[in-house]
Amino acid sequence: MDTQEKEGTGTLIFVSIGVPFSSVPIMQKVMLYVEPTVDTPATAAKKLRKEVADNIEKHGWTPGKNFTPEELYYEVYVTSKSLLPYTASLNSPAYNSAC
């Protein structure tokens, strides 16, 4: 891939992944580069969520407890300092907490 040709066409996003019943995310605001010809911010976040679900023991969970990707939530932020996500899965605490 020629990085000069593709430079500036993608988007940086920040993704948090976690389990809805915990106040501590598994990953918090991990920076991802999204190439618009390949992914959208939501599909990139879903791919990261699947990677975490498939390798949960590498992310601080005891081997033996498995989660499907749908059991984990994702939140997509525009910047690392954003307080509210740009988009999120339906089981995200951002959508399910009282304001």
C-alpha cells in the first residue's frame, strides 16, 4: 500500500470495549485508523470487539469465561477527550445510564 497516496483519506477514531455489567472497560479509547474504502467507524469497532471476545484471556479475564462479541459493548469516540460516544452498541453503558 502506498501511504503517500492514501495519506489523509482515513479517519482516526477512539474505541472502548467492555462488558455492560462492569464500570471498568476492557479497553478504553484505543486509537484506530479507519480507511473509508474498507470500514466505517462502527464496523472497525465491531472487528476490534470480536478480536477481544475471541482472545478474552489476553485482556485481563480468566481463561474459561468466554463472551460472544455481542455480549461485549463498543463505544466510538471522535477524540480521546470526548465524553460522549459518537456511536455505540445498544448494550453500551452510555446508552443505558440515566443522565
